[in-house]
Amino acid sequence: MTQPPDQGPANGVEAANEVLTPAMRLMQLQARHRALDKKIAEMYGFPYQNQILLQRLKKEKLKLKDAIERLKNEMIPDLNA
């Protein structure tokens, strides 16, 4: 009998019951943002890049940037409280 494939953070799949701390979530978002940035830079190297895909990647990168900023703001305690 074969064993099921390993499921866990090691292979990029997070378990449903795994608790993600804000710091861990921030690291994931930042990694995705860097990956998109790299992909966008690579696409500019081609003379005939797919403009629609490039536009979608840029929008996704902006969404990630906003999510990162929101998460950073949530992690910083409110000094006025």
C-alpha cells in the first residue's frame, strides 16, 4: 500500500488547521510580491510581451502591496489607544 503524499508547509500546501501568524502571512505576501516583480521584469525582456498578462500581473502586484501595507499596519499597535 502506498502512502499519501506529504501535505504541509514543506511542499507549499498549508493545512486547513494550521494557524498562520500575521508575521508568517506577511512573509508569504512579500514572497509572492517579489515573485511577481521578477516575472514582470522578465516579461519586459521580450520584444513582443503579452500586454494583457503584463497588466494583470501589475494589478495583482498592487493588490499584494496593499495587503502587505494593511497587514503591517495591523501588526503595529495603535499608540493612541
